[in-house]
Amino acid sequence: MAGLAGIVMIFDIPAYVTTIAVLFLSLGYDLTQPLFVGIVTDLGDDNNLGQTMGFKVFTLFTGFGVGSLIFGELLHFGFGISLAIFGGIELISGLIAIPLFWQEVPSRLRSE
């Protein structure tokens, strides 16, 4: 969803379509971040919950910083190229995540 929103913004579109694309970009984050928290929380046990959540926060905010830095450097090539690279990476990452995480289910649903 976020990748498609980035790619849509490459084109010469009206401002209201850009606003809708940014909304979908934000929705893509809002749908991804809680899943990331759930997966990372499942990595540790109850005794190490603080370390597990620290790892999650470190990873999340490092990604924000590194992603912003890389996107800022890509802007030297132009906004369209930057959005195309961003959208492409998002789409590829999403497609790679499907086979990697398709078995992720809440622990109460997992057959053990």
C-alpha cells in the first residue's frame, strides 16, 4: 500500500490525489507498525520484555532516521526518481515479506 502510494505521487496529479496518496502512505505505516511490534514481542519471553521492546524501539527509530537520510540523499536526483526508488523498495519488501511471514498468527491460534 505504501509502495503504491509512493509510485502514484511520481505523476503529475491534482493536489487532492496527492493528499489521498499521503493518507494511504500513512495507512500503510499504521498497518505495518503494530504487526512489527507483535512479531518482535514474540521474540523474547516474559522475563526480557523490556529488552525486547527496547530492541523494537531501537529498530523502528533507527529505520526512521536511516530512511530519512537515504531519501534526503536521493532527492539530489529529483523528487520523481526518489519516489520511484522508495515505491519500488516498498513493493519489493512487501512481496518478500509475504512468503516470510505468512505463517505469523496470534499465539492463541497457533497449533502446538
